[in-house]
Amino acid sequence: MKFIDESRIEVFAGKGGNGIASFRREKYIEKGGPDGGDGGRGGSVYALADRNINTLVDYRFTRTHRAKNGESGRGSDCYGKGGDDIVLRMPVGTVITDLNSGEVIADLTRDGEKSLLAQGGKGGLGNLHFKSSTNRAPRQCTQGEPGEQRELQLELKVLADVGLLGMPNAGKSTFIRSVSAAKPKVADYPFTTLHPNLGVVRVSPEKSFVIADIPGLIEGAAEGAGLGHQFLRHLARTRLLLHLVDIAPMNEDTDPVQEARAILDELKKYDPALYNKPRWLVLNKLDLLEDSDAKVAAFLAAFSDYDRQFAISAINGGGCKELTYAIMEHLLAMAVQEQDAAAADPQESDADTI
């Protein structure tokens, strides 16, 4: 199965045009002097974030992108025309990495953000640049410089405020259906989601946030087992992680506490920074328990490695409204903290150093 959220492409910037050695030849002008023009610059390759594009599917079929070369210079002090640039439109959230060096070239997080991928070559110099009092008839000129060539990895990361973690069948898809207009598949038999789902949770007419349902993890996901490891990177941009736990598993031998610990172990192995994000515990499927209070208390007594804990029933919406309100308050508080931190940073001086 291919997931249209990453691709590899090659970009070739244009070569600069060559300079030319030429001399002015006109009637009655015996020694006109050098008049060879410079070559035009080669075209560059840019990436532009476009919120109207949702996938990288176009770049799976068109892998090579070439900018135009610059034209060579001509006589009569005529400079060559510069090559046209090309702009590659990509979804917001695309990370562009150089495959050879591993360097992150661009991280397109805002609509309209533009980044240079490959610089066009400079045009060569014509012989008019080489004239002097001792060299009045120069015959030298320079060639245009080649443009940059790069092999790039494109990776689209989901831009969501909240990410859902959990084992398969923890109720993540049911929860996202309950709190948003997204309609991922749910059923009364065990199965796992095969691709991420995004839902917009509207708390009030002017307040909302985006939640991402990531395919369920299993033990060994950090080493590549199952499907969830292919999507863990999508959680890198989230502000808050919700860890859903099935408090009433269908298999009586399944230990919810052990499953919760397994998820945290996989998260820590995959990326310690992701593990250290704000993380809340959400116990789901309370409607299947006769003595839910005792079960929840027993779970929390055995496992309390979370900032906050909630107990819900996603199938009938029990506790979901309170949870979404708490998430909205948390996200607003984080936004205020980020604004305060940005205001506290000293502004860098724009004065040029001499």
C-alpha cells in the first residue's frame, strides 16, 4: 500500500548563459573596442506553500523539474536573457530534505511561504568587462556557471492541534466522529484504521481546533511493526496528545494498564521530543462497564503518568463535551504563552556592522 504523503523528486536549476567576446564594427569607427555582453542567469527552482493543495500525489508522477538556462550574451553590449524560474506548489506542512546531506531545506508551515530549492547559475562575463588602459582589445570571456542540482525528499506532515494515540480498537475513530464532522469507518468488530483522519472540532462559533486520528500502534511500532509507525511523524506538529485507552477490552486477558505502558514505550523509542509533548489520558468505553468508577480508580492507581485524566464514552458522547472544552482552554492558554514568549524576546538589531 502506498501512502501519498511523501515523495522523492530531482530539481535542476538552469545554467548561466556564456559571456561573449565581440568587438564593435561600424563604418568610420576604426577601433570600436570590445562590446561582448554577459550571459543571463539560469532559472532557479522554488517551493511555494499552497493551502489549496492537500497531497503530494502530483510529485509521485512528475519526479524531475528543470528550470530554463540563461541565454548567452551578444555583441553591441547586449546581455543574454535570464532563464525563467519555476515554482513548485506544495501543501502547507511539507518538509523538504536534501537526500544527500540530510539537511532540511524548507519547512512550509504557512500559506504563501516560499523557499529556494536550487539556485540558478550566474551568467558569464563578456569581454567588455576585461578592457583596461593596457588591454584595449581583450579577447577573454567567461562561461556561465552550472545551476544547482538536488535530490529531495518531500514529506507532508499533518497540521493538527491535537493527535490521538492508542492501540487498535481503542475507540479513536468513534471519538473523532463524536466530536467533529469527520466520518471515519467504525464497526462493532475489531479492525484498525489504515490512514489518518482529520476533524475540525467547533467548540463555539469563533473557537475550534483540528484533531488527527492516527492509525493504531502496536508493540514494536518504533522498529517498523504495524501501520502506526508510518504516521507517528504526523504527530510532530501537534500541540497536545490524547492517549485513548480501551478500559473495557473484548479480550478478558488484555490488561489496559500494560497496553498503555506499551504505547508510551513505543513513543519514547520513536522520538523523545514527541514523548515529552503535553499528553492527556482518556479512558474510553465507560458504557461497557457496570462499575465504571471502580475500574477507573483502579487504572489511575496503577498508572498515573499523565498531565490530566478523563473518562468518556465516545459511542454516546458521554464526557466528550467536557473534554473538548478542556482541550480548547489548554490550546488558548498555550497560544497566550507563545505570544508572551515572543514579546519577551529582544528584537535583533537591523543595523549593519561596519
